[in-house]
Amino acid sequence: MSNLYSLFGKRVFDLFAAGVGSVIISPLFLIIAIAVKCSSKGPVFYKQERVGKEFQPFTMYKFRSMVVNDANQHHLVTAQGDQRITSIGRFLRRYKLDELPQLINVIRG
């Protein structure tokens, strides 16, 4: 029976929780998206390829918290006081709000 739960129960719970959570915080999503778009040029979301379960690649989504890189400013590590982090990005990172779009990944599986 625990195998049945691990196959279906957890996924159903994840879908339900992420779906309900997304609906409840959708006004916050909209506010953050507008703030990110107004704070600097570039897309609202930051996308990155990652490797997930069973080494399957997936696209991870976050709210963009940094300016879009130009050819002269490509650093792999962000440090305290990094000038590339936008003012809204600093707020989003402090309260982990930049991570909210990862609910999309939960829904997508």
C-alpha cells in the first residue's frame, strides 16, 4: 500500500497543494511581476536548465532579481552587495519571493 501512495498519493497531494497555493497567491504573483518589469529591462522570469529526478533535465523558473547580463558583466557567483541585483530583487531574495514560480515546476511534474 505504501508503494501505491508513493506512486500516486504524493503526486496528487503535490498537485493539489501547488494548485491551491498558486490560486491563493496569484495576486502576489501579479504584483511581483509588475515590480520586476518596472525595475529593470528584461524578462520577468529567470529560466535555467537543471537536472532533476532520474537525471531528467527541466527548466527552473524564478522571478528575475538581477539585471540582464551584458557581455562585460558575466559573473557566475553573486556576492554581498553585488551591483547586478536590482532593488526589487534584493527584497525578493530576502523574503525568498523569487522562488515562488517554482510552483510551476511542481504542477508540471
